Amino acid sequence: MPSATIKHGQIHAAHHPISAMQLKIKLALFQLRSNILFYTSFHSVILILAISHTIHPCSGCLKPVFFNPQSLLVNETPNYQENTMNTSPKVLRIKDVIQKTGLARSTIYDRISDKSPRYDKNFPKPLKLGLSAVGWFEHEIDTWLTKQASMRGFY
């Protein structure tokens, strides 16, 4: 990165005088190549590049100062997606599903049985783990709970 100093009121970079605008353009192009930040939100992709410059009080060098856009962005992605993107899906056993949903064991099995009057087509289906062992994907239980919470007040 080219260093710049101010001597006798004129900006010098690599011992060649250049204008402040030329220096800003060179610094911006350098940063564009190396530090463009992309932030993905739930609805769109945002390109943020905010560069300002300040003169360092001790050396008199023109230094780039970067605005931190992370402090302004609201994370719109659900936490379970962030936590499970690079890991295997977590399987919950019945006692964990009972604890997470607050439903009784019999109610859970009624929700998955299409012959039951309490059948819920949206309730996650269990995953067969063995001859009699079953489990549920945690992210499916979380999604179902989120849907249930969003329907509050509609009854």
C-alpha cells in the first residue's frame, strides 16, 4: 500500500507529489481489490464499502479509516441455520422433544398419527434410528415451534 506524507502543505506518495484526490482514488482502488465486504441478509445482498481518511497526528501520514458496518446490520437469519450450517443435523430423542415442545409423550405420538383426532400434518415426522428407536431433527422441531408461535392470537 502506498504510504503518503504531508510536507510543506503538499501530499507526497513514494517521493512523487500527487493530489489528494489521486491519492484517495488509489487508496479506494487498493481497498476495493482487498477489502470489499459482502453481507448477506435474509432478503438481499448488500455491498458496503465506506472509506474515509484521516491524518495520523504523530506521523502526518494519510491513513484510511474504515467504517464498521457490522454494528448497523441486524441478523435476519435464524440462529439455528448459523449453528447447523457446518455441522451434522442434531437428532432429538423423545425426552428432548417433550422438553423442547412442552407436549406430553402421548400428544406427540397423536400429532404424528394420521388416525388420531389430534393429528397435525405440520408436526415433524420422526426419523427411524433402529428397530424401535426414533428421533426428530432439531431444526424441524424448531421450525414447527416458530410456526406455532406465529399463529398466536388467530384462534
